[in-house]
Amino acid sequence: MRNTIICTILGLMPLVSCMEYDEVAMWNKNESIGSRLEELEALCDRMNTNITSIQQIIGSLQDNDYVSGVAPVTENGKIIGYTITFSKSGPVTIYHGEKGDDGKIPSIGVKAADDGIYYWTVDGEWLTDSDGNKIAAIGQDGDSGITPILEIKDDGYWYISYDNGDSWVQLGPSTGEPGDSMFSGIDTSNPDYLILTLAGTGETIMLPYYKEALDLLFISGEDRLKEMQIYCGAGTAVEVEYELTARPDADVAIECISHSTYTATVDMETDRIIISAPDNGSGTDAVILVFASDDDRTIMRKLTVKPVNYITYVATAPLGIENTSGHARFWGNDCTFLPEFDTYDQASGEGKWAYIGTVEHIEPSAFNGETSLVSLSIPEGVVYIGGNAFNRSSLQEVVLPESLVSIDQYAFSKTSLKEITIPANVEELGSSAFEHELNGNSLLSKVVFEGNKIKTIKTGTFKYCSALASIQLPDGLLTIEYNAFDTCSSLTEIVIPDSVTEIGNAAFCFCTDLTDATIGDGVTKIGERAFSECTALKRVTIGRGIREIGDMAFNTKNSRDQMSLEKVTVLFDDISSGEFPVLKSGSRGVFPKPGGWDTVSYKIYVPSGTGAAYKSHWTDYSSLIVEDPSL
């Protein structure tokens, strides 16, 4: 740009130092002094306009401005000049004349001094103020500079002012024929530049045209964006509308590059980019680069694709992501739900909640009392299911994620679940997590533990699960608490792992279909009424680690309900340890006592060589104790 300005100024110097304006030729066509003065005044005005225009043109070059329009100026049907419009600064008007002879008009110009600043000249000499200082054409540090003014006074002489008309300096008489204007021509044929040719020297000023900059912006509502975030679910496609700005004659190409499993295609007829996700989805964000190119340049824009995840459910009516109390059903630190992408199929009842990020929690009471919910697939990433999350809902089926760690109290209480698989990473089952209601028609028939991280089956966890027929307790379990399996009346067999150390009070009471109970070697204590009222119980095996058995552990609370015991096997054989198992018998006894109101037809089998010790410690049952050589 500096070179352009230098060329501009140097081109103006010889031009303006020898300008002769055609307009003066009008004097020869008018015999009236009044007419001459009018024409001279018009000439003077145009010269002043040209002087100002020179200054503005140079300033526009210096400011990296562009020509946005060129319009001819006509007089009596003849083009006498042009108005040039710039994209940033204001318009300027330049005038040109026709060749004349012997005219004498002051030549106003500019040229650079040794200090690199451009100053005004008159007839090739520096224009100076009263102190002899040169007058700058273009101001420094934001100043506008000084614009000389020409005028013809009543005495017939040219005068110049460099202080906005406050004072005037005489230049010479306004006589002679009209000469050339500052500009001899304008070339508008070049597609990149408006070319001004200076009269006399033939020097040119090249003013760059404003070209609509190549641009591509993504449309998002009222916004126009260079970068945009979009959401795309597995097996779906998303259309992104764009706005392209380019010269009308430009040949623009648009290309998308994706280094991911997403594909991107461009439809230039509809100004859309189509992003397609693979059927199996993508677990991470992806970037798609969009390049737009014309003959001169290439620009890049960016689309960030965030994979949309879905939580699927089946319900008799569409469900929102908030419960009936207006609280969120789900939570995640970086999770955002997208209701605009939710779906629900009335025919199948299948619905989907869309989200990005990771869901970490099913919130407490999320679906509490939700009677329209039938099934739910909880997504990977969820580590916690809150208390009462599905309490009293109509949930029949649920898929728990491998990421799950904790199920809080009453989470699935009083639901319609038929089966449940507890994933391997679950460490905690809250009390009453699957509890139902007494005589409440529980449907839960099967429980599977895939891992061994759960240490405690807490109070009431499976209480009143009357349909529970099968459960395999996990290795690693330490404690079974009070009422944990109370009234699991369909359970027929239970094996307590060797890892368990204690069975709590009434843990399996009223399991009325239970026929076999095997208690592992790690159990040291069996609580009161642990298997009380298990009237179908026939076979019991108690492991080697037992040290205490509570009252009525294997009995009923009254003789009206009879136990069905046939065989009790006790494997404790460390009779020299001094810690012989203690029976905390009350009036009813740990087992049904012989000689009372209970029908006693069972035997207690103990290891060979221990019979005497058992009889001396368990005196109420001495008649029932039998050594088994195979033990």
C-alpha cells in the first residue's frame, strides 16, 4: 500500500505542476465579463473539488480502502467527471477537461519530503505557512491534514488559502485559455482495479475494487456462525444450512473433510451440508472441516458433531425428562438433554430421551408412582440409582448398565419387575431396594448377581418378593441383614456362600416353600428367627464356622405351625477350641424340641467323634444327635 501511495503522489507531482484546464476555454466563447466570472467560479469549484478528491483518494489508499462504486457526472449530456464511492470512507468526485492552449491555472500537487511525509505544492514549489513550514497533505496520527483552497478574487487574480479561508496568498492573474484537468481518464474495464490516469504525465492511480469477500457461514436461527455445534444420533442424518457469500462471477467449490465415522456431503443447490452418523453411533465428539474455495482464496469452517445418545423406554403414554413433581429424572455432570430430539411411537409405546454427555444418576423418586412406565434401558455411564427411583411404578423390565455401582433404598420397591440382573460392578444394594408389599402380588421371580462386590444384603432388600423362586447369592457377600428375604414364599432353595459371616434376625422368615438351606463355613452367627416359619424346610446344613444360633432360628413361634425338618447337618468339629456353638434357645427352641407339642421326626447329624460333645452342650437335642462317619 505504501508503494501505491508513493506512486500516486509521484504521479500527481508532475501533473498538478503543469495543469491547464479546458474549462478556461469558455472565456473565448463569452464576450461578457459576467459570463467569464461565472465560468471561472465553476472552474475554481471543480479545481477545489479535485484537490479535496486527491487528498481523499490518497487517504483511502493509505487506509486500505476499496472502491465499491463508480458513477459518471454529466453536464448537458456530457460526462465531465466521476463520483467514486469507497467501502469505508465517503465518496469523492473528480473532474476532467478537454485540451486547450496557453492557459495559466495554478498547479496544485503533492510530493514526499525527506521525512517521508507528503506535502502540498503550488506550481512545483512547497506550499508553506507564515512561518515557512511545509503544509502536510495527509495528517499524522489520525489528523486530517490541511486542504488548500483556490479562489479568484474581484481583482482577477488567483488566490490560495491553506487555513480554511482565514488568509489568502496571491498566485497570479486568471487569464488565458483553458488547459487540461488533473485527470485525463478513468478505466473501469479492469476487474480488480479502478485506474485513474493523470493528465500530462500519464501516471496511473490504481484503486482496488471492493470484492465481496468469500465467506461461508452456518445458519442457526437468526445467527450466522463460522463454527457450529450439531447433534447427530446413531444411524441418523442432520442437515446444516449454510450461507455462501462470493462474487457473482466466482467459481466456488465446497468440500467437507471428516476424520471420523461420520460422513459429510454438500448439496450446493439447496445450500446444505448433510452429516450422517454410523448405525452403531460414535461415542466421542467429531470435527468436520468445511472448505470453500474460489479463484483467489480458500476459507475453512468447522462443524463439531456431538453424538446424541438415547435412553429408551416403553410406556403407555409419552414421558418427559421431568417427573410429575417437576424434578429431573436424570443427572450428569456434563449431560444435557435435548427434548427437541425426543421421540415417542404411539403404536409401540416406545419412546426415547435424547441427550449428549453422560448420564450418571437416576435421581431419587425419578419415576416414583409412574404408572405408565413399562420398561427402561438405563444407559452406560449411570453409577447410581436414587432412593425410591421406581417405587410404586408399573415398571416390568429394566436393563441395568455395567457402570452401575449403587442402588439406593426402595429404588425398585413395589414395581412389577419379573427378573433383575445385578451388574458386576454394583457394590451396594440399599435397604428394601426390591421390597414389595405383603400379599401384594409381587412378580419378581429371578435375581442374578453377575459380580461379587456386594458385601451386604441390607434390611428388607427382597422382603415380600413372594414370587422369587431363584437367587444365587454372590461370593464375597459378608452379611445378610434383618428381614432381607422375609416372605420370599416361592424360594425353594438357598445356598449361603462361605464368605458370609452373619445371617441376621428373621432374614429368611416365612419363606414357606423353602425346602433346602445350605449355610457356608464362614457363617459364625445365625440370628433369631432367621429361618422361622419356613414350614416346608426339610434339610439344613450348617457350616464349620458356626458359633451361635439364635432362638427359633429353625422353628415356628407356636406349635400350630409345624416345621417339616427331616435332617439337620452341623459340620462344626473343632471341639477342642473351647468355642463350642451356642444355642440361644428360648421356650420354643432353636429347632423344634422333642417331647413337646411339636412333631419331631428329624435328626441332627454331626461329624464322627463329636457326638458326645454335642450332646453335652446341646442337651435339649441330645436324643436327636447322631454321628455321621462320612462327615
